[in-house]
Amino acid sequence: MVAFCPYCSNILFAEENVSGRIQFTCNVCPIYFPVKKNISSRTYCQLKAIDDVLGGEEAWKNVNSTDERCPKCSNEKAYFLQLQTRSADEPMTTFYRCCNPECNHNWRD
């Protein structure tokens, strides 16, 4: 909640008065409004749906496998996919997916 001064239209600031109670005070006018009850509200922002950077499950259909240990299940094989994620003068980023169908852990190198 944002409160404004009815005289100068400046924003009112919440501060504690000498008796320990909260009040809204204008920094310009000699006016204050004591807070008599708790006022609260919650607004949950809805996150927008994002696209999978790697292309989703379609990108992993025809990839090769290599000898790379999975950090989650210690399986010795992993699929790999290389993408240019930075500028052209940087090396490509290698993404891995565990070959174990129960694990399917993704990581990058």
C-alpha cells in the first residue's frame, strides 16, 4: 500500500513514533496518520513459460554418446551435445545427459 499526503501529494513514509507505534508521516507537511490495524496483501507473479535452450527432447534424439561419468548416478556413459552459447571467439559449450534412463541427469562442461 502506498499512501500520499492529502495536502502536498508527497509519499508518506512509515516510521515508528515515540510510543513505539507505526505511523505514516509526511516529510514536508507536519502531518501524520497512525496505523490502527495491520494491512497486508500478497501478489504472486505468474512466471512466463520459457523455451528450452537446448531444444527440448527433440535435440537429444540423434546425438552420440561418450565415456563421461554422470555426477549423479556414476554411470560411465553420457550423451553429448555441443552448442555455441557465447561469442564466436569462445569455445563451444558441451552439454551432457546420462545414458541411464532412470537418471537422465543433465550437466554441462
